[in-house]
Amino acid sequence: MAILIIQILNSLFYASVLFLIAAGLSLIFGVMRIVNMAHGSLYAVGAFVTAWLVGRAVAAGAPVALAALLIPVGAAVVALIGAIIEPLLLRPFYRRAEEYQLLVTFGLLLILEDGMRFFWGGLPLTADPIMDAVPSIHIGNLIYPGYYLVVIGVGVLAALALWLVIYRTRFGVLLRATSQDRRMASALGLNVGLVYVSAFAIGCFMAGLGGAIIVPSQAAVLGMGIDALVLAFVVVVIGGLGSLQGALVGALIVSFVRTAGIQFFPEIELAVLYLIAALVLLVKPTGLFGSA
Amino acid sequence: MRADVAQISYRPKLMLAVAAILVLIALALLPSYIGLYQTQLLTYGLIAAIAALGFNLLLGYTGLLSFGHSAFFGVGAYSVAFLLRYAEIHSMELYIALGVPIAAIASALFGYICVRHTRIFFGILTLALSQVLYSLVLSFFWVTGGTDGLRVARPTLLAGMITFTGAGSFQRFIEAYYYYVLAIFAVSVAIMWVIVHSPFGKTLQAIRDNETRARFLGVRIRRFRWLSFLISGTFTGLAGILWVPLNGLTTPEVMYWTFSGEIVFTALLGGFRNFTGPIVGGVVFTYLKTYAVASTEYWQLLLGIVLVLLVLLLPTGIVGALSAGMKKLQRKESFA
Amino acid sequence: MILLRTIDLRKQFGETRACDGVNFTVNKGEFLSLVGSNGAGKTSLVNLISAQLTPDSGRILLEDKDITNATVYERIQAGIARSFQIVNLFDGLSVFDNVALSIFSRDGKAVKMASLAEHDREVREESFEVLGQFGLQDKSRVLAGGLAQGERKLLDVAVAYALRPKLLFLDEPTSGVSTRDKTQIMDTVSSVVRAGTVTAVVIEHDMDVVFRYSDRIVMMHEGRFLADGTPDEIRANNEVASILLGAPLSA
């Protein structure tokens, strides 16, 4: 019984991180109709930046509580990167064929992946002190890291916050208007450029936050971005590109299947996930909650 | 008036044939001038050109951008490795004769699933499926050699008549294999050229340009896309088959999606709206990558920067830019 | 002889009734004009018949064969072809290739990959014949994307016509086109109808064209048929004339 609860908690933990990444991807697609191939790499950058900052802070003697504040900082750095990328690299391509957007973001992926290797070398970076500082809890007679519950909490908060921003604020209205009809929005005097760069920055923040929040429990390693990207794709395929609910539901499904897969079919766990994505694409190509 | 307008003009085709033969002769003469290492590099370049040529049937002519073509290259490569390891086959001809149908079957299967969708979903689906294959190759390591991969010895060429053992065999192999690949390259280019200019090729372009209109001409869109996918994957699979005896080894990396990205890059580099673009792109990319890898540890960074610059500044690729430049020159001449 | 018939065809978009119980008949070999104000339902009717829309209820019969549930492909095989209001061409292919493609597709030759498209003599000759009928033979090598608007319209109709359908629907084939091109299009369509090879249904707003070429005029208004008759009959119908032209016609 305790083991079952732990498995469920693990799935929720993983789902929280996946949700952050996928929601960012979906938001960007929903508003701007582009798919950022470098999105996973931005998640990795978030992890590396946060781990690096935490490492420096702890080495300088800062208390762990302060170091924990570096998590949103890491995410903010990624948001800043996004705010620079969008006007520079993506804006020239909105009127052009879709292939070019994919190609440019793929180029960005290559740059970021090697960029991380350049800055931080090939060794994993950790932010263990933060996770160690959170007390463990007892489930049955098993010990479970309390930090995982923190992550789940962050995931829930992020989902709520996103929902609030998109559906309950004026900015959210601007976002939704622009995503529906870009030309109309601009004709109405909306600063579409500002909306786009904001949306992109928020999406990148989400990805960065995913990386920042996972790194205390899991070291930042090269290649994590690419794995995350493909998983995020699976999530949005299942849930539907452009849908917040879809990102949530998709993240949950993928996460639970993955946990079950690791338990029972460890060898083909990845394959099972991709197969599910392929199946969903076959049956309902726009995903569970998406629209074409 | 109508009668001679209805004649085919043979002149441009003749010029094309002459140009192609000249290029072929030049390629055949090169090894004597460029040395062994460069010959080997050029062989890799021709192989990359075949892969890009196949890929571009799907992108340039059918309008579908696949991020999973590494799967077919890998299927070709691993087929050869398996044929050697489990069936003890050493003949290059058998590798091709058996490997090409295997690549075709894989393409047919993948294509059947993927062509139900277009654009971004098509791209994601091809990526996902190739990742499935990649993870399977990793998982079943006792069959596939896992991350270590499988070694492939030098094959025999021309139905076992030519073997490469003993002293100086490496040099003889490289020289002979170059001509072998060149011959297959020439045939592949010819076949692809005919396909692209056939009614089938025109129909693909129509589907690319205006799917709705094509449908209203009675074209079965999905079937044509599937056929294009099939041919495309088979060509890329052939490239994989040719690649592995030269490389001596096949690893799962060759199925990883970044390799798919490199294939996409080659088409873009040469120009995907041209027939010769991918060929030029394949060869140039091989040289680019070799020198990038040799000169810096961060060659992926270099590749990424070049890719972004290409898309920003030279979206029609090398061949596209060249032909646009030539047209400008022609216009200047006619006004002079 | 009746070529096409719709029985009580209905299609609704939210509140709007695009087709409200339409009983449409097309006789074999006639040149029929479908007229009416914007939003009357003409394009919806054509979309329903060409399978771009599925009806809410009702049936469509082609030569007594029920094609209500037939796919686009099946309807084209059965002999229905259409052009579009917004010109729909293969911009990356030449004028010649655009027409040749229709013929390849029609003859089931589109899948051939082992021979060059140019080498098919029959298709080549027929393509030039069609291009000649539409006055485009001099532009055969020009890319469709590079044509002027009027020529694009001509090509659009030519491509649909090259399918040699039994029933050809033309959606505003002369809109945005010069008078000379208009005449070329309509003369060509009219002559093939006279020759008995094609039945044409044309959605038109240009009343001169409508009255000059049509055997029969059908008028739609708010999803229903308002009038159906020969040009003379319509002309004599003052009520129709006032809706069409804003004032009754003097005889």
C-alpha cells in the first residue's frame, strides 16, 4: 500500500515537471503558432543555471533558504533568453513557410546544447543542498523525500497561476485575442509584438522553471534537454497542442504510464511512450483537448 | 503553330545530359589527384548526397518535412550489420539486394502511419517513430550491440570477385569502394531525376502546392504521399547500406534524431527547391562537418550557427542562390 | 434527360440556412446559370454537390445514382468537376503542367513514375489543345504563379475542363477578369456544351454573361429557389428582375 502511494507521488512529481515544460510549449504554440524545437534545451538551461547559482551561493556560505530563492531566478534567466530570441530569431519567420521556423529553432537547439557544454563542461551539476534541507516524510514505514511534495505543490500552483493569467486577467485577454486573430488584434491597436515576446518569455519561464525545480533532486546532465523535448512533444500530442488542460492531462498520463512502464517493462519504457503518442496521433490527431 | 509547339524540345535535356556526364567524368578522375583520405571523404559525401536526395523527394517535392529520416538510414546500416553477424553474408550485392527491401518495408510502415497528417504533426510523428526505433535498438542490446554498436568488416564487391585482405588492402578497398559508390550514386541520381519529372513527380508537386485542388482533380492524396515517403525512405536506407562498410561500424547514434537533423540540414544547405540542391548539400555538409569536428570540440554549436544564418540569409540554399545569381547575370547581359 | 438532381437538400450554418430544401435539377447538355445575391446559397449548393460540404439532410443523385455519401474522389470519378471562386492553381508548376496534370489524373496515369511526363504524347497534345481553346498556349512554360489574374482564371477553368467531366461547376469564372478574357472563357465553355461533351453550371453575377450564354437560369435567394426558367422567361418575370437588377427590365 505504501509502495503504491509512493508510486503515485512519484508520478505526480514527474507530471508536475512535465506539465511545466509542456504548458510552456503549448502556450507558445497557442499564441504564436510556432513549435520551438529548442524548448527542451531551455529546460536544460534552467537546470544548469540554477544548479550553478545554487552551487556558488552555498559555497559562498549562503543559507539554504536563500539558495532556494535562486530557483525562480534560474527560470527568470531562461525567460530573459527567450525575450531576446523571439524578436531576433523568430520574428523574421512568421510570414514565411513553417519549415523555416522549425529549422531555425532546430539550429537554436544545437547552439544551446553545445553552449551548455561550453559553459559547464561535461560533468553533471547538482543542487542537492536544497533537497536535503527539506525534511522527509513517513509513508507507512517508508521514508519519502519531502522535496518531491514541494515540486508537486509548485506544479499545482503553476497550473493555477497560468489559468488565472490566461482566463482572468486583461493580459490573458490580449493573449487570447492575438492567438485567435493576429491581424485583427493589431488592427485594434494591440501591440502584437509585445504580446508575442511576452508569451514567448512566459513559455520559456515555464520551461526554465521545470529545469530549475527538478535539479535539486536530479543532476543537470547534457542531453537532458533532448529527452525532455521528445517527452514534452508526447505530452502535447496526447493532450493537444495549444491547450492548458491538455498539457495537464497529457503530463499526468505520460507520467503514470512511464512509472508503470519502469516497474513492469523497463526495457521498452521509452518505446511504449512513443507508441502511445503515435496511437493518439492516429486516432485523434489534434489530441484530447486540442484544436487543429 | 500548334504542331511544333507540341514537340518536346530536346536541347535543354541534351545540355543537361552533357553536363551530367562531364561531372561524372570529373568525379571518376578525382581519386588520382586528391589522395586516399580525400577520396574516402568524397565517398562519404556521395553517400550523404544519396540520403539527402531521397529525403528531398519528401520535402522539396511533396512538401513534407520529416525529422525521422535517421531511422531509415539506421535500418539500412543495421541490416548490413545483421546480415553479416547472423547470416555471415559478406557480399555487397547481397547487402543491397536484401537491405533495400528491408528499408522499403520500414518506410512503408512508417509512412502509412505518418502521412495521415501534415506539417507539424507529421514532423512530430516522424520524430517520435524514429525515436521508438532508436530506443528499441538501445534496449535490445544483446541483438544490436547496444551503445557499442556492431562492427562490419569489409565486404566483397562484384559478387565476391573482389576481396580485400592482406597488405595494402585498405588502400585498395577505399579506391574500389569509391567507384562502386559512384556508380550507385549515378544510377540513383538518374532514377530520382526520372521520378521527379514523371507524372508521379508532377502530381507530388501539385499536392505540395495546393492539396485541395489536387484532391479536386481526383488525386488520392494520401496514397501519393505514402508512395513518396516509401521512395524517400528507401533511398536514405540505401545510403545507410553504403555507409556502414566504409565506416566499419554502426552505432545507435545513426538513428538518433540529431542525425535526422543533419539530413534536414544538408537539404537546406544545398537548397531544397532544386533537384541538385540536396546533392550539393550532401557533399558540402560532409566536408563542413569533418572540418568542424576536427577544428573544434563545439562543432554542434558551429553547425547550429551556420543553420540559423542559412535560414536567415540564404534560405534557398547554395544552389538556389547560385541559380538566382545566374539569372541576374543573364538579365544584365540581355540589357547590355 | 436529367443529369443531376438534388432532393430536399438542406444545410445550415448556425442560424443561417444556406440550403433550405433545395430541389435542383440539371439537364444533360445544358448551360445553366446559378444566380442570386451574395449569401443566397449558390456556393454552398455547389460545395454540397462537389463533396466539400456534407448535407444536413436530403439526397443528391447523379444520373439516378445516389452520390449523397460519396467522397470527393468518387464524385470526380463519377464525372463532376469544379473550379473555385478564389483561384486555386499549382503555382510552382508551369501552365502546361497544370493542365497536363488534370489529364494524367483523369486517365489514371498520375502514378506513373518510370517515364517522363513530357514524353506522353497523347497527354501533351491534348494539353496543348485545351490550352489553345483558352488562349494560353503561348504561356505554356510560364509558372502558374507568374500569370496575371485574368490568365489565372482562364487556367483555373481550363484545369477543371481538362478533366472532361460530365458536369462542370464554375464558381464565378469571370469575376475580376477583363472583358476579352470573359468572352474567351464563356465562349469556350459554351462551345463545349453545344458540342455535347460537357454540361455546365455556372455561378455568375455578370448579368450580361448570364443572359447571353445560358440555356436556363436558376435564381437562389436565402437558400431557396426563387425562379427557374429560360432567359426570356426570367426577363419577363418582373419580380425576379427587380431583385436581380434593382428594377424591372424593359422588354
